[in-house]
Amino acid sequence: MSRVVFDHVTKRFGDVVAVDDLCLEVHDKEFLVLLGPSGCGKSTALRLVAGLDQPAKGNIIIGDRIVNDVEAKNRNVAMVFQSYALFPHMSVYDNIAFGLRMRHVSRRERDQKVHDAALMLGLQDLLRRRPGELSGGQRQRVALGRAIVRSPSVFLMDEPLSNLDAKLRVQTRRELIKLHRQLETTVIFVTHDQVEAMTMGARVAIINDGALQQVGDPQDVYQHPANLFVASFIGSPAMNFFPSELQLQDGQLVALCAGARFPLGEEQARALAGLKGERAIIGVRPEHILLDWEGKEDSQAGLDVVVDTVESMGHEQHVTFSADDTTVVARLDAERSLREGERLRLRIDPAHMHFFDPETGQRME
Amino acid sequence: MERYRRWAGYALRYAVLLLLGGIVVFPIYMTVVNSLLPSTTIIAWPPELFPFDPQWDNFKKALDEVPLARYMLNSLVMSAVIVIGQLVTSALAAYAFAYLRFPGRTLLFVLFLSTLMVPWEVSVVPNFQTIQRLGWLDSYQALTVPFLATALGTFLLRQHFLTIPQELRDAAAIDGYGHIRFLVFVVLPLSRAVLAALAVFGFLQAWNQYLWPLLVTNEDSMRTVQIGLASLRGRDVDTFNITMAATVISALPMLIMLVLFQRQLVRGLTAGALKG
Amino acid sequence: MDAANATADQRLPLMAAARRLPQRLRGINRLGFALIFLVPSLVIFSAFVFYPLFKAVYLGFYETDPFGNQGDFVGLDQYRSVLTSESFRHSLWVTFLFALYTVPPGILLGLALALLANQKLPGISVFRVMFSSTVATSVAVASLMWLTLLNPSVGLLNYFLVEIGQPRIDWLNNLDWALPAVSATTVWLNLGLAFIVILAGLQAIPEELYESARVEGAGSLSVFWHVTLPMLSPTLFFVSVVGTILAFQSFGQIHILTRGGPLDATTVIVYSIWQDAFQRFDYGVASVQAVGLFLLVLGLTAVQLRFLERRVFYQ
């Protein structure tokens, strides 16, 4: 059993709280991604599991035991660093074999394991070379090899793909997913790139300012962001936000914002029924912003905007609109090309409005 | 239990650091102590470890009996001139080796480096004769001119210049910069760390010189701190406190600079100036 | 090539003009221009490094009269007689011992202190200043400081000896202890600089390498042997080569502490050269020794480069 549990873990550096009362369980054999902006504490959390730092409060649990006081080398974890941290003066073989040597594994067994790992990663021909002679991608695989060869209970990866160029990154992503399926070991993967997180993780844990914002599978996090931060962090282009007020009009709950009146979808109207007169921040993803071509709909349920910039993506276009003091970004199909300065009217898909409390930023249900 | 072990570990580490630091600093400490002792106590046995009756007068006496101010001025002028001279000559030479293409460049560079193979002490006799013939004995020229060029400085600066991106050179050329302007306004400002490290070590080396100033200066007015202090070695034991006071005064500027610039010193070295 | 440089050349008239000259003249023109940058250094080097080297060899071929004037030409005879003389071999031995007493201990101590000062403890800068403090003392200052400590009647070293029941030692006048005493002073004098250089080398080692080793299961000793030492090898090599060269050039502390005595026990080669040249005015003999020193340093450096550099790892 190699699950990892953060049990009310807090870590401070001087006055700065790097990890704030983190409660998170990584299931056995799961591929969990820790996602968040730079400096949010995700790398610190990873290092706490590795044993490179000690928590100020709370417990780190690996499997069944509390490992707070267990040294890094005795935790049976392997870590792949962002810059790979390969020993530049050792050959690829020696780099991979290092951990086994430290654990006094017999030479024959060592040799066997190193060759197995090298084969798995396509490094068989590079064993005599030094890291300085390898490309970035090859170095990364050596770092992986070093991690795999010890058959650890947990793999810790700290932004291992960020030093690779775009194409290699995509390729390596797929290889890592395959590798995980092959090895069946728990993986905690840290990244600031949401695309990586969404494509790789069975579950994604989003962290900001040391605190866990939300954890769930990628679809869930995308469709039901738990607060403003998650809503704005996940999804590209980012979600649009409109400060609004909920009012009752003609017996229907509507949201007044940006000079327009948007009716709520049925489900939401029911859920937020008791909040008439309250203020809320409405979040709408760019793909749920619709063009109101003929103005057929209720004239007040639309937003009058002017086209600001158009970015053509080929299969779709990302259009930035401006209205008074707001900007709206929409993803529209590329059928009709829009020009700068054009005046249009926008609608919001009522089934896809997210409501957030303006004070706490939390999702309003 | 773990907490306790951790604190004990810390205590041990600090104890070792303190002990070793104490041993290293000990001669300096004793010198300061001795400089403040009265002449009766300085020859006492067992030796006094703390100046309970500090004789601040000793410093005044030291300055009166020994022309320390003059010595220090000479050392300062000599070291400053040498450092500035070295920075100028090595920056110019390094620029030529890094940016100019001319026939015999490799040969001349090797020639420069070969000077590193010749220890100063080997050339000391003929150099003395040269200075003598030029009539430069007992002058600032004698103390400074032979040291105005440095192959090590040229080498290090050239290495650093080579790391400056080609785009800067191209941009400067488009903006109409000639070589001198490029050197002065672009290259040198980017080489501040290396220049600073060279300046510091050059100054230290110049300040520390012993054999050469011994040879080329005879007049008290031209002697440097090293030679001036050395002449105090033969004094009687009971005036040791004055000797120590003179030593403290001479060491003071450097010690203060060290305390203030310790971190820059280490950083200047890690700025690639001394890799391999 | 020309298209890119065209604009540049419009603004650098000298270079543009040079480009229009025929090939060979262009080369000379470029050399001439470069020489402007090189002349200051070249003049100094020629006058004070190259010329004296040849002059020293030349002086060795001539006897010198008691007044310091050049005497008869004796060719290689003087070289032979001086380099095989008892006194030269003695000073060679003293110099060798001196280097042995100062360079390896200097490196080991510098390494030990640097390792200790590389820890992330609060207030570690204080200790770094303490360890590097000898950098602020110069040859004369350090020698005078130790002169007091080594003083037979009032020095602290003898006080410690007496406290543990041993007889006092007149360190600097004792045939067995003079050289070690001078060596100790030298090690102390150079400790600050060695410490700073090695510490800089240590700090250049990426933290991640240590962490990676720890996670892989390396204990402190293994980390030192497999990570620290290899990564530090260029620095240690540098300190070793430079340290040896400097050891062979030592003069100041010997001149102040022992004047080469007692009975030439601390007469290193440079001191012998100084004595012959500036006390006995025998420039011929002195020059031969100087050339000998030159060849010795050259040889030693070559040996170190050959044997030690193999174990150095460069990135």
C-alpha cells in the first residue's frame, strides 16, 4: 500500500507560510497532479513527502506509517527534479545505479536492474556517456531511469517537463502516462501548466498560497470550479467574470450585470432561489459566450459590445470584445469572420453560468 | 526525543565552529590584546590574555615612533596604481583577443599566458638592475611600473568577454559604436563582477608585496607598510606592545574591508572568475 | 558575410577602409590596430618578464666580482658548479620541505573550514568572516603576530608547553622547529584565501545534487565522496597548483622571522637568491639559482598538470 496522506500539514519559512493546513490523500497507484502558479507551495509539499524538509505541523503519511521523522533515504521514494540533478561526473550507468549502490545491492543485481530500466527508457546505447553529452530529453530519461530502478513506492516529479521544448514535452507526456500504467506506482506530479495537469492526472489538486483550492478529476474541476481562483486558473482562454446582482423579475430570477439582464437556467434558479437581492460574481467560459445574430431574443438579455481583437486559431477564433468598462473573451467558430470595431450583441448560455460569492470567492450553490 | 537530538546536533555544530573560529582568529586577537598592554605587562609571565588596563596611548606612540601614515600612504598609492593599471592594460588586451581578428592572435595569446610560467622571483635581479639604470630607485615608478600588466587578468577578462552575446556587438555596430566606445560603454559595464574580483585580488597581491619593495626602496619616506613593519622585528621585547599597536593600525583597513565585503568577495569568485 | 557587415562598416570607417585594401595589407592593418590594444601589456611584459628571463640566463654565464660588476665569461661552468653545490641542494631541500609543510595542510584545513562554513545555520556569516580573516593580514603583519606568539620568553605557545610540563622551545632559533614554525605561520597566513576560494567552489555546487543524493540513499560520507569532492576537484586542483607555485616564491615571512636561519635551516631558494644577489652582490651565482628555480617551478607545474589533472572533473 503506497498511498500518501497530507494530514493537516503546515510548513513555514520564517514568516512565510508555504503550505497551509494541507489535507490531501493520494490514493495507492494514483497519478495525482499538484497544480498551481509559481510559488504556491506545490514544490514545497512535494519536498515534504521526499523528506527534504520537515513540516512545522501535521503529519506526512506514506502507506501506513507517519514518516515525519524518517530520513529521506529510508522513505523508499524517488524524486525527479526539474533540472534532473544528474551527477555530471558519472556516466549514465553510474547515475542510474547510484541509488542501488547506496543500498548495497549486489553488482549482478544492480547490473540487471540498470539494464532493464535502460531498456524500458531507450537508453541502452547511452550507458557509457556522461550527462553533459546528452540532450535535454535524454537527460530527463536518465533521471527517470534513476527513479525507476529502485522500484520505490512513490514517484515524486517536480516539473520534469518544463525544461523540454514544446514538441518533446507532448511526446514525453504520453510516454510518462504509459510508463505509469506499466509500473503501477503512486505518482505525485507537480506542474504549473494546466494543460499538463488536465491531460495527465487521474486527479488534479489545485494549490494557491499554500492552501488546497480543489481536488478532483480534470472534468470535474473544469466544469465545477470550487472558487474564483480555480475558475480563473483552469481553462484557456480564462473564464470571463461579471460582477452582478440577483433580482426577481416577473417571477424569474435574473442576474443584472454590465447593463444587461440575464435569465438564469432552471437548475441554478432553483439552487440560488433564496439569494434575491444578493450580489454575485458570474463566471462564464469563453465557449459559452454566444453571438446574438439577429437580435431576435429578448433585447435586454444581451450585451452590446464592440469587437476589439480577433485571434484566428484556424478551427475557431478567440475574439476579445469591449463594452463600457468590461472586456469579454469568446471562443466562436470560424465561419463568420469578424472585424475590429464591429458592433454586436452577446448572450450567455444560461446553463453554463457559474456563481461566486464576491466576498469569499467560493462557489455559490 | 527527535527534537532533543536536533538541538544537541545544533549545539555541537556551533561549538566546533566557535572553537575553530577562535583558533583562526587567535593570533589577531592576541595582537590586539598585546597592543593595549603596558610595557610592564607585555613581558609578564604568564602572558596576559585580556587588557584590563588598556593603554590606548600605545597607538599614539606607535604613530609617533614609526612613520606608519607615510608607509600606509605609500602602500595605498602603489596598490591603487597597480590595480588601475592592471585593469586598464588587461581590459584592452582582453578586448583585442576576444573581439579583434588579426594575424598572430593565437601566438600572441600564448605569449601572454607564458608570462604566468615565469615566477617574479626569477626575474628579480635583472629587473633590479633595470630600475637602477633608469634611476628609479626610491620612487613610485619602481614600485608600480613592473606590475602594470597581468596575464591572468587578461585571460579571465577574455573568457568573460567571450560570453557576451554576439547580438550586443551587432546592435552596437548598427548604432555606430566604434571599438573603444563598445568596450567602455557596453563590455566593461557587463564585466563588473570579474573586474571587481580582479581589483580586489590585485590589490591584495600588491599590498602584500615584500621582496620587491625591499629591494627598490631605501628611504623611509618611500617604504611600504610591509617593509616598514618588518623593520620593527628587532626591537626589544618590552616595546612589543608598540610594535603590536603599529601592526594593528596597519591591519585595520583590510580587516574592516573584509568584514564589510566578505560576501561580495565570495560572490565575485563564483561569478565564474575562478572556474578551472 | 558582406551584407550583414555592410551597415556596420559604414559606421566604422577604419574597418571599412581596411576592407578595401588588398589581402596582405589588410592583415597588417588589422594587426596594427590590434597592437594598439596590446602594446601597453606587451611593453611591460617585454621589459619586466621576457627580457629579465633571458638576462638572468645570460648573467649566469659570467662570474661577478666582489663589487657586483660583471667578470669573466665562464659559460656553463658556473651553472654546473652552482646547481650541484651543497648549498643549492640544501636550499632545494628546504624549499621542498617548506612546500610539503604548507601546501597539503593548507588545502586540507581550507577544505575542512569551508565545509563547516557551508552549512545553512543562522549567523554563519560571522564564522565565515572569522575563517577568512587572515586574508586581511599581510606577510609582515602575520609574521609579526606570530613573532610574538613564538617568542621564547613571553610567547603564548611556550606558555602552553610549560603548562603541560614541557620545557620551553626557542622556536625560531631551534634547528628542528624553525622550519615548521615558519610553515605554520605561512599556513595561517594563506588560510583565509584558501578558505574563500574553496568556499566559493563549494557554493557553486547545485543544491539539487545534494538533495538528489540524499533521496537516493547516500549518507553524509557518501555525499562527500561522490558529490562534493568530484564537483570540487577543479577548485582543489587550482589551489594545489597555485599554492605550490606560491610556496616556491615565499620570501617575506622568512626574512622577518628567521632571516634564513638558524644555520640556513629556513633558507629557501628565493632567500638564497636574495642573499647572493643583494648581500654578497654575486649576481652570477644568484642568476643561476633563479634559472634553476624557474625550471623547477615549470617542471612541478607540468607534473601536477599531468598526474593530478586526470582526476579532475571539468564540466
